Amino acid sequence: MFFHYLKYFLFHFIALLALFSILLGGSYISMGVGAILMAYIVGDALGGDDISTPDFKAPSILTVQLWLALPLLSLIVFASIWSVSSSDIFGFGQYFTTLTGYDLLAARDAASWVHKFSTFIVVGLMIGMTGTITAHELTHRTWDPVSMLIGRWLLAFSFDTIFSIEHVYGHHRYVSTINDPATAPRGRNVYFHILASTIKGNVSAWHLECERLAKFGRGPFSLRNGVIRGHLMSVLLVVFAYLIGGLEGGLFFIACAIFGKSLLEIVNFMEHYGMVRNPKVPVQPRHSWNTNKRISSWAMFNLTRHSHHHADGNVPYQDLRPYADAPMMINGYLTTILVALIPPLWNYLMVPKVLAWDEKYASKEELILAKKANLNSGIPAFVKATEKPLYN
């Protein structure tokens, strides 16, 4: 049983690997990126599925695991901004050089642009993984103010505190319908989805927050508005980044934050791509793409068990069920992200999956919606499929 608690610390190990690779500098940064990518991609390819459903007797341990993400991500971002700046804020580099005997300042100054680009990649990944994935779990715990506060600060690192509003109160209501900004319709390009979902998600969050405030007789333009307050949290982080690393550090952080936000939208893209749902029918496990790949599950707090999560968003991550009969993604999360970034490959692999979803999972009403989605997709395989008796 101890192992089932321990396996979720894989998340923290990966975050620490990212932190130490940044501090060591030079080629260690690029090796760190490579190690993280290989851990997920090869681990999921060889590790098989995890369909265990243990009964945890001490869930508070698993909550503390989530809370640890904030100090971890803060250290990673601080170290990265320090690594791309020309100053030694707080004497950070000199202190650790004296403490360890490893010349952090020399390693930083000798880093080439390739390794600095690797720093950007690893920090963007950590903002998306250490930040957003953990915040996703925490901000669903609307009954726990500590978890909500930590979750929103984690989201501030990707300029996406509105996620705690739109995702919980919008996306979960409208998922797999045309009213959901995060659900990508058939034929949509992932790069367009990043932009469209970001804009529509912010608009949706603003409307939701205005509706909430109106119930208390309050206007939208105040710090009581979670959208405004949340974006100010992100602005504060940008200011800190500027104070730590100057203009270079501030711009670097902004770039990493945008990358981290983009990762979220890519994940939204692949979690619900092509799904349709009769709006009159409650959300069911069949309305989300699922995966039970072992490494993704352990290192992402069971975000992989997305089908159960959408069927009941209040279930803590450790209690989510694998739903082995749910519609399955291409592979684990990072592998599927990489496939999504290559639209021709994505269409080659996903179009047959979406059409198979129609045949196996769609209701009669949803087949009507699916036919319309196929015709509007602009993808020949989808359009041709509408000729089959299934859709008539």
C-alpha cells in the first residue's frame, strides 16, 4: 500500500530533476529536458497501463503532495530567471558555489543559446505540468480555501487563473458541446485551438464571474471579480521576474508562461477532440478521451483518468477509476501532445478513432450532431463517412 502513496512522488522527482538541471547549467539543461521527455514517452510506451484502484486510508498525504507544487514551481522559475540574467540576485549563485564547490556562475555564463532554449522548454513544461495539472486538481476542491489559493497561484504562472472559473463552472457543464471553448470540433487545427480556446475561455470566465457578482448586487469592476484579481496575480509575478532578472528575465518569464498556457490548450484539444454530446444528456465517461498509461498517470495525478473526472468532477484524483472501456487516446499525455503538434499525423491517427467513437459510443441524437460535425470539418475522411448508413 505504501507504494501507491509513493508513486505520486514521481511528479516531485521530475520537478526536482528540472530544477537541478537548470542550476547545473550548460549541457545539463538539455540533458534534463531529454531525460524528462524520455521518462514520459518511453515510460508510457513500455510501462503499460495502471488500472489499480487502491483504497487510501490517509488522503491528507496526497493533498500535501499537491500543495508542494507551489514551492517547487517557484524555485524552478526563480532558478531559470536567474540563469538567463546577468546579475546574481541575493548572491544566489555565489552562495551555492561556496556551499557545493560547483561554480554555478561559471556554468551559467558558459551556457550557449541552445541550452538557454532548453531552459525555456523545461520551464514551460514545468509550468504546464507542475503548475496547471496540479492546479486543475486543487481548484476543483472549491470547499477547501487553502487548496483553492494554492491552485490559483499555480495558475498565475501561466496567466491562466481564469481556469479556476471557466473550467470548473463552464467547461464541466458544456463539455463536448459547441458551447464549450475547450472542446475542439472535428477538423480544427491545434494551433488555431490554442488561440480560440484562450480567447473564448477568458470571455466565458468573465461572463460567469459577472453573473456570480450580480447575484450579490455587485458590479464587475472591482477586486471581488476573480478574473481581474487573478490577472493581477500574474502581473505581480511578471514584476517579480523583472526585479530578479531585469528586462531579460521578465521577458523570459512571459515567454515561459505563454508556453505553459499553450500546453494546457493542447491538452484540452486532445482530451475532447471531435467529441459531441446531446446537451440534454448528463456528461458520461464516453464524452472524454481517456488513457491509463502508467507514467502519465503517476506523474500527472491521474489526469489521465479523464473520463471518470468528467463524469464526476468532485472525485479526488486518487479515487478516480480507470474506465478501461472508455474511448482511449493515442497514447500517454506527452506522446499525444507531440502527435497533436503535427496536424497531418494527428488526422491520420485520430480521424479513425473519432469515427469509431461514433459507431461505438454515440447515441442517436449524437449521431445527428456527429454527421453535422463531419460535414463541417473540411476533412475528406470525415465528410465521406457521412455517406454510411450509420449517420442516416
